[in-house]
Amino acid sequence: MGEAYIIDGVRTPIGSFGGSLSDVRPDDMAALVIQRLLARHPGLDPSRVTDVIMGCANQSGEDNRNVARMASLLSGLPVSVPGETINRLCASGLSAVGHAARGVRLGDGDLYIAGGVESMTRAPYVLSKSGKAFARDAQLFDTSIGWRFVNPRMRQQYGVDAMGETAENVATEFHVSREDQDRFACLTQGRAAAARARGRFATEITPVDVPGDKRGEVRRFEHDEFIRPDTSLEALARLKPAFRAGGSVTAGNSSGINDGAAALLVASEGAVKEFSLNPLARSLATVAAGVEPRIMGMGPVPATRAVLARTGLTLSQIDVIELNEAFASQAIACLRELGLRDDDPRVNPNGGAIALGHPLGMSGARLILSAARELEATGGRYALATMCVGVGQGMATIIERV
């Protein structure tokens, strides 16, 4: 088995729902990050890329029919370079990077571009077709997030709780208070605002030139816009429960509905030498696990335990932990189940999805990129990237700085 190296990565700034990226197609976003990534490595022969693997959770709008292949072609990569789109919902981008690393380790290829994309703003409505003539049973769904065309057997056997309801389930079953959730949200907002202010995200973000008005003007979008730097505990406490009467999960202690794309370059040891590449980290292992769909937020717990067992490491050896914050309730519950403090300084040191946003297909790739850059900045050795997944899964990856 060979070694798989994370060489570099770029991402767009994360846009708010209906925000600065609302006029940009997801295939164009994905093409942009691929272009910018390759432009940083002019000595690389693009025709040598084995595959482009992109995660995308929706795939029912402009991201349909294999958005990875569309983005590959739109980016200017040779037509000989194939593309594959994969869907593990929230962990699609993490799965894409894991697939690329696995391909390298198995010797299937030497160079991969892996990442993810999501435009939750531009996600369409979908209308079912009737199974018989003159039927009046058509169903209409908004595909930005959540269940659609539910199998009755799924509803009966497992329930079809919405994401916010699963967060309430976790808060209740694992005794996570509203106060603790708001405190966690305030902490992550503060960390993200501080990181943006000191230019920490400049190593990750590539700007997006967004078409302007009819006069052809272009505006440059270059900073994450979902961050709320003025967040306070008092302001969070005033928010009403968003998903359940008398509940504790609010818009302020939940991740957002967002837009963005990310792409990483994954290479073998042979490609590192041939193209004189400077790796950020090596990918050690990626593991997925399943949990009950109604508490899907707990997925990082078994996934983290499994990836630690796979690598022979302990949490005490991990220097950076990028835990996707779908909701404060599930992030806190996962940390406590893993024996970590709510405010562990290793966890999301530059803020997480509650502050930055959560473009579903892109987020997992962002976690790997952020973890690798944080190891580079701090000199740490190991980083863990982990996240929960809708319909009851968790995923985790461990990387090592080189």
C-alpha cells in the first residue's frame, strides 16, 4: 500500500442562502476551484490527473448528471480526465477525498482532484410524475435540504425526522441544555470572526468574481459572509426554538443553508517526486459508521472511535479536531461522549459550521483543508476531521502533517 498525500486545496468563500453566490451555478463554482487549484501548480501535467471526484448532496438541479464531470470539462481539464460525483449527504466532500486517498494507496492512480460543491440557494423544486393517467397525487418538494419522496416503510421503521428535529432528539437524550448550546455557538462565532480578522482563511479561500448588473459589472466575493461577529449570549438567548415548541435548537445554534465549493489535490509518493510537490499532510484512514437516523448527529462518535482504532491513535494524540457543527446540540453531545470538553481548544479553532456555514457537499472537503492548514500553521502532527450525516451516519478521517 502506498502513501496518499494532501498536496494543496482551495475553496470559495461560503455564501449565505440567497447571498453573494446566489447568481453562480454549482458546476461553475466547482470548475472555478479546480482551475484555481491547478493554477497554483503550473508544473503539473493536467492530463495526468487520474480522476476528478466531487461530493454533492443535491444533484437535482444545475448540479445534475454528474457535476464532477461537468466541472472537469468546464475547468479546461483534458477530456481524457474522467469525473465522478458521489453522495453521502453532509459527508459527500469528505467521502470524495477519502475515495481519492484510497485510490492512491491502492495504486489505482497517482493524481486526483477531490472535493465538493453545493448551491443550496439554487436547489430547485421537484415535482413527481404520476404513475397513471389523470392522477392527482403529484408531490412537490424544495430540494435545498431534507426528506423528499419518502418510502412509507422508511417512515414506519425509522421515522423521517427533519434535521432540526434530530438535533432536538439529541439535546433531549444526551441532556444538552439551551444555555450550553448558545454558549457553544457564541464560542464558534468568536473563533471564526477572529480567524477572518487575522487573515487565517486567506490560505484557503480563492475569490469568486460574480456577474453584476446588466452593464457587465463584476463584484468580487472573497470573504465568508455567514459569520456573525457581533453574536452575544444575550442575542442568542432571545431567539425562539426553530424546530419544536419548547425546544432548545434555534437558528443561532444551528449551521446555515449555504453555498460553496472546494477542491483538493491528492497525490502518490511517485507524483510528489515527479512533479516536485510539497505535501501538507498524508491521509492515514477514513471510516464511516451508522447510527439511528433519529439521532443522526451522533454519527461522529462511532466513526471517530473506529478511525482511531484503525490508526492505533488516541484522542490525546490529536492536535486539531475539525468537527462539523450541524447543530450545537449534536456537537456538544459528541464531544462529551468522546470525553472532551465543550470548549476544547483543539476543536474547530477557527470556528465551525455554525459560524462559517454548511454547504452540504462541500463541507467535508473544507474540514480536511482547514485541518491540514491548521497543522501547517501550528506545527501539530495529527488532525481529525469528522461529521454527522443525514439518515444516520458518521464519517471520520485522520491526517498527519509531513
